[in-house]
Amino acid sequence: MFPESNALILVAVLKQPRDLEIARLLGWYRIPLRSAPKVVAVDYLAFYQTGAFEQHKWQIQYIAPVQGHELTTRAELMREEADHPFAGHEYYKLQLGPLVCLPQPIKAGKWRRITFFYTTGEYMQRANTINDLIVEEDERRTLWQALRDRAERHQDYQTGGLPELDVHPAVLAAILGMKREPNEVQEE
């Protein structure tokens, strides 16, 4: 079950192996509302594994289809952490289908610190490194329109805050979470 070429994919960060186990066993992934990307109604999540994953660090090894999402609190998601400082904060809970291990992991290359960004199934199918997932400038408007259309189809989004397509390319790249390789690579 590899994403179709036109699938919308959100690259999401797994900070700890526990987060991968939650996705695999419980079938969900959490995103703090305060730092969530503009649109979470995507077809797939691709999971970037941080330095905490030791021999599997700094790569995308798994993807999962997104089957829905809801807004809840951290306390509802992590009931065993009722005293956590963020227990009352709002989080998106993305319900996932089964995790799929990629035939070949997508390595970070020079990238180490990654935040959420969007890509497509077409880019995912041919990627060898994280840099290969970055949508080319001339295709970003198409990606942004697809995300905008997706947001409009979902009742829980207010698209009034989303810019029209007449957006400066640098601003569009920032909205989509796309950056070229950073000048300075930070090791974890």
C-alpha cells in the first residue's frame, strides 16, 4: 500500500520510540494545536525518526494512511500523564491505518532538525533523501491549492485565514514548511 502519486502527505516528527509504538499499536498520532500545520486532513503521514531512534535515526522508515482526526486534550490522549504541564493543552489526534514500512528508508542526508512539511505521493515514490521530498517551486501552487481544497471540504476548518493563490513564493514555501538545506546542520 504505497501512496498514489496525487496523495497529500504530511511529514511528521517522531521524537521518541514510544511515539512510534503509539502509532503502531494504538493507531493514532498527536500534534499540539499550537504548533500544528495549517491542514491536518491529509492522506498519509510519513514519520521522520529523530536521533532518539539510535540505529534508525534521521530517516523516514514508516508511513500510515490517515483515517480521520479530532481535537482533544493531552490529558485525554495520555491518561497516565494527568499531571503533565501540558495536560490541558489541545491536540489533534490523527487516527491512522496500519503502519507500512518503506522498502528503503528515506535518509535525512544533511538535514537533521525537521518540522512538519507537506509532500506528495509522487515525491515519496522517488525519494532517496529528505531533500527529494521537497516539492519544487513551480509545483508548490498546485500543492497549496490541493491543501486549500482539502481544508474547504472539511467542516472543521475555517479557510478564511488561508491566503489566495497570489502568494509570494518565499511565503508559500514557508507556509508549506519547505526549506532548502540549512546553512548550518545541527547534530542531535
